[in-house]
Amino acid sequence: MDGSPRVALIINPQAGGGKARKLVPEVEGALRARGLAVRTALTTDLENGITIARQSADAGEVPVVMSGDGLIGQIGGALAGSGATMGIVPAGRGNDLARVLGIPTEPDGAADIIAAGHTREIDVGDTGQRRFLGIASCGFDSDANRYANEARLVRGNLVYLYAALRAIAAWKPARFELNLDGERVTFRGYSVGVCNNKAYGGGMYAAPDAELDDGLFDVVWCEELSKMRFVFSVIPRSFKGTQVELDEVKVHRARQVEIAADRPFTVYADGDPLGDLPMQVTLLPRALRILAPPA
């Protein structure tokens, strides 16, 4: 390679229903037009993507992940604490991390951010086994995530609405127990979200006041209410973040969170399973350096 800054473009070819694979030539061209030396690698699975990212960082390249929030979150978690800098080319269905960071979804805009070289240090969530950058949630969200991942006929952001409506049909409230930095909370209701990012699910603002670098999670939970009120008030309001104004929706900030429930739930983050309850989640402050516009 020449003396140009070196980028490893790490691509999930299945992201966005195959959109990522189709955009590869355009993204490569945009990066090279900005003076970057590009090596492209297509991932075969999540662990393969993490391995490629670690090897590229060790080799002095900047790992640039072209995918949805799932692979971006897992690679970001793997690189956290290593001192490596990561870039993003959004290419998934939701692109919620890029949305909040202000990274454009079109290739030229994303390439501009990478070439500019401005970095932000963001917090990372750690379960002890996996890490995440966005929102780790369970309860009703566990069912909705499963349905979204299984969907084949519904495309784009509509998949999240489809999944939520399908999940509500069979939903029965659960009893949750939380430990928030030593403060214990017990309630019956729908869900718990441990939020590092504001948004998930393709633009649903579960935690409108969350910040990626403030050293605290916004823990948001929804207590028991009717299914009609959940569908026609909580879900629509989530697209603007105003559901937190409802009496049944609570927000508490904490650095360490323990979650348990009276029946089994899988915890999901960025669309991928992190593990099963009970779970402890700890915030790692400003553990990941990421290429992004100034805050």
C-alpha cells in the first residue's frame, strides 16, 4: 500500500436485505476518492467480523463497518478499550446509532465523515459476555425482536411495527425486579430497556434524553397498562420520545443494572441476542473511539 490512510471496509453482505453488498463498489469509490487506501472484507458471520476488525486494527488499519446496528454494535464492543478507532457506513434496516451520531446513510456523506477523521469517545454496555452500543431490552421487546428477526416478507422499518403488533397479540405482563446502582425496583409490566443510545427499532426514541457519552444508562421501563393503551399511546409516542411523559413509563439513570423476571426472557441489543435473564449490565465510560461528526 501507499502512504494513504488505510481502511479495512468490513461488510455484512446480508445487511439491509442485501443492500450492503450492492453498495460495495460505490462505497469503495467514495472512500478512495477521498485519498483513503481501502481493503474490503466480506464477513461470513458475527464472529468472523469481529476477528477481521481486531486483525485490521492490529495491522494499523481503521476498521470501517458497513452493516446494520447488529454487527456495528458487536464489533464496537469487541474493540472497546483497545484504543482502536472504528468507522461506520450505515447499511442496515434501522441504522439507529448512525442516526443519533449524525452519520449520513448515503455513501458520499459517510465517506466524508471517515475521511475527516474527527473522533468521539462513546460509552459501551457490558453484560460480562457480550457488549453493546445501543439499547439492551427485554420483556415485550424480547418477543418483538424475535419476530422482527424471523420476518421474511416485511421489509425496511415496517418490520419493527409488524413485530410489535404481532408480539402484543399474545403478550401477558411479567413481574420484573431491577437493581439500579443498589436501588431495588419491582413492578409488573411490559419491558425494561437499558439505554446507552436514544433510539432503536428504526427510529423509536425509547430514551430521548440518553447520551452516548454521559457515563450513565437511561433505564426505561413500562409498567402494566391495557394493550389498547400500549398500542395506541406508548408505541406511537415512541417515535417522538414522548412516551416517557406517560405515568406508566419510568426512567432512572444508573451505571450498573441487574434485571430479573418471573419468566424466561432473552435480552436483545441492536437486534441481536445478548443472553438470558437474570443479567447484570455495566457501563464502560467512553470506552470506544468512533469516527463521527462533532457532538
